[in-house]
Amino acid sequence: MAKLYVQEKKKKSHIQPEVYGHFSEHLGRGIYGGIFVGEDSEIPNVKGMRKDVVDALKELRVPVLRWPGGCFADEYHWMDGIGPKEGRKKMVNTHWGGVVEDNSFGTHEYFELCEQLGCKTYINGNVGSGTVREMSEWVEYMTFPGVSPMADLRCKNGREEAWKVDYFGVGNENWGCGGNMMPEYYGNLYRRYQTYVRDYKAGEHIRKIACGPNVDDYQWTEDLLRVCFARNDHGYMDGLSLHYYVVPHDWKHKGSATRFTGAEWYLTLHKALYMEELIERHGAIMDRFDPKKKVGMMVDEWGAWFDVEPGTNPGFLYQQSTMRDALVAAVTLNIFNKHSDRVKMACIAQMVNVLQSVILTEGERMLKTPTYHIFHMYRHHQDADLLESWMEGVETVGSGEDQVPCLQESVSVDQNGIMTVTVANLSLERTESLEIVFTESTPELVEARILTGAMNAMNTFEEPDQVREQAFEGVAISGRQASLTIPPCAVVSLRLQ
Ligand code: AHR
């Protein structure tokens, strides 16, 4: 039997709510149709935002939303997306399907969405094809509280009060779609562009995020930080991004989202667990430049990336989501929790209708994916403190190179003293007995939930509740110990006090 030890008094680091963040790009039906339908739509909406989608997202306590891209960010010219809608300039979204972008969702609409969600704001600026002036004026437009040319323009467009920009990304993937730059070159551009991302409002610091590495490009991290930290000890940044997608096979044939074998299940989870090595190795480089961990690692794009749903536009990246996605999310979020001393934000790609979404829509219909339920079960980790925990006696499952631990966990405690334990059973066959040993207290069970199903179980528009979170009855508590039996292919969350 596997054992999980918890040291309830050993708080290791704080789990910033932003670790449970989201990303939404002008890509396929991610925004248009999925979130924003316009005020004249027959789909019930509030100021153009789908009511069903916003209501479902609110239940997740979305902490932050990154926008407008992605690769789109380095082609986006914010002035095209302000002012009367009929006058907004159209553009071709060359990255994503070559469709016409009418800019009806722009800066004002983004802030409206964040207000409805009650989340923090994360704007990604354009370094690849934009000027310093353009970026600087966007920041002025959004945040300048007094009289200035851009603040006046904002007022003219109907918004008097300055908004709050919590995070600002200075470019996206500038090693690739954001300009194919070398780290030294981008590093110097970063130093320059970020200078003009000014804090206009007293007490409101815009946290600046530099474009970090792609997957295991440790040289990028090293070279970029060397340039940014030269002649100063803060690197001019509050965060460094990291992008990592779980692609089962290769970029040309990634693998089907819904039709896969047991071997592909373990291959995918093995790749999901690789996130830990990436965080540790990039983190070790960051530690040399920033030993006090003032700069957050912002994993602002992560998730599973499969072949698009057959028959859909390849440029729209629309994929279904199964229990395999739920396990990818569960183990990844456990890893983020365990590294919350360095990981200060993470944004799943992408919130609605794109890649590993939490919500899918089709016309007026909407469904919650298995990944949605994981975010819901894990929401209590937000703003909690990570506790020391470790497992013993965990079997290894899978085959060949794709061996994974059968069980994986993280544990936190919130401000009210309620502990959240989240445990994933990665096995397709093994029902696992687990004994949790609380080393310092005798807690009582407050709530137990489970998400389980066949490996490729999914929610469809015809059957939207095939996979859903349910009460979990199989927990017995006695003194300092809790015993539970976790079925294969399942994620359990316990709340104890
Ligand atoms: O999320 C889809 C794309 O993946 C983003 O636009 C880009 O940043 C990444 O390569």
C-alpha cells in the first residue's frame, strides 16, 4: 500500500492564485463565438460576453487572463481594436487560419470580460512587429489616470477611469513566431521596450514579463538573463515566461485527442511529468541570477496539443478533451503547486475552444471538459500555502521509456486552516489503496470529490455530463490516518480540517 505523509505545520511556499490562470488568443473560436458573441447575438450575453461561459468560468475563480496572444500578440496593433466598431480596421489573422479579424473584440472588450470574470489582467504586447511608441501608448491608454493624449482618447471611446494592468508581457515567443530573434538581441530589445511600460498610477505596479524559453532551450534562459541582469540585479523583470506543450508524437502527427491506445496514454502522461524537469532546470539558471526568487517563472502557455478535431479548420486548433487531458491537468497543477516558490503564474492554453480548453462551445451549446472539473477540484489550492508532503511505496506503471508513478499528489492549507489534498491515479488498470499519514494533527474530512472514467471518456454536446466531478465516498479517517481506495484513471480531491 502506498503512503502519503503530510507535515501540516511545514508551510513551504505560497501558491499564487495566478498559477491557476488562463490564456485566450484571437485564434479560431477561442474568443469569437466561444466567449464574445456581440450584444446583438441571440445567445444570451452581457455586453457581448456569453453568459453561460462567463458563469461557468466564474465557478473556477479564474485568477488571471492572458490576452491577445500568443503569436497573434506580435501582429496585433491595439489601435485597430478601439473606437466605434463599424470603423475598426480589419486584418488577416495570418497565423491562425488566414481569417479576417474584424477587431470587434479589443482593449475595452477585454477589460469588460475581466471585470465580469473578476480576474487580474495580463496584456501581451507586440515586440515582433510593433514599435516602442506603440507599446508605450497602449500602456498610457489603459492606465493613465489624468489628462494625456492617450487617456483623452480612452475617455472619448467611453471609458473615463483608467484600468489596472496587472501583468504586461513584452513580446511572445520572440525566439519563434515573435520575430525569430537571438536571446542577446531580444534581451536588449526587452530592456528597451520595458523602459516605456510605465507605472502611471501611484501604488499600481505593472508586473513585466520577459519572453522566456521554449521547452528545454536552457541556452535562451542563460543568455537572456545574462543580458537583462547586466549592470543591475533585477533584470528589469518581474517574470520570465516558459512555454511547454504536451505533444504525444511529433508536430506533424501529434496524435488524436480522442482515439488513442494505452501506450499513448502513458506516453502523454510521461511527457506531462517532464514539466517538473523543465521547471527545475530553468529554475536553477534563474537561481544564479535571482537567488532571492523575486522573478516569477510564468508558465503562461501549457497544455496538451493534439491533432485538430477531424473536419475542423487546421488553423483553429480545436480539439476534444478526455480523461487523459484531465490527468495531464492534474499532474501538471500538482507540479506547479510543488514548485510555487518559483512558479508564480501559469496559463492553460487555451480557455475556450482552443487546444486543452476548459470549455467547448458549438453555436448556443456549451460543455465543460474533464479539464474544467480538475480546475474546479483544484481551485482551493489558489492562495493557499504548500505543505511538505511525500509518497512512499508508489508503484511504477506504463511500459518501456514511458514509465510513470502510479500516484502523484500535492497538499496545501488555506487561510482558514483547511487542507486540500489532490491525488492523481495515473494507472489504467490499478486500483490503488492509499494511506495518508498526518504527522502533526488529527483532521476531519470536510469534503471528498472524484473525477474518473474510461481513459478516453469525454463530454459531448449530446452528452455533456459523461465525465463530471462527483462526491467520493471511499475515505475512512481514524486519528492521524486517512485510508482511501482510488480507482484507475482518476483524480481525487480531499478537504480536511
Ligand atoms: O497557443 C497556441 C500558440 O502556441 C501560441 O499562439 C503560441 O505562443 C504558441 O506557439
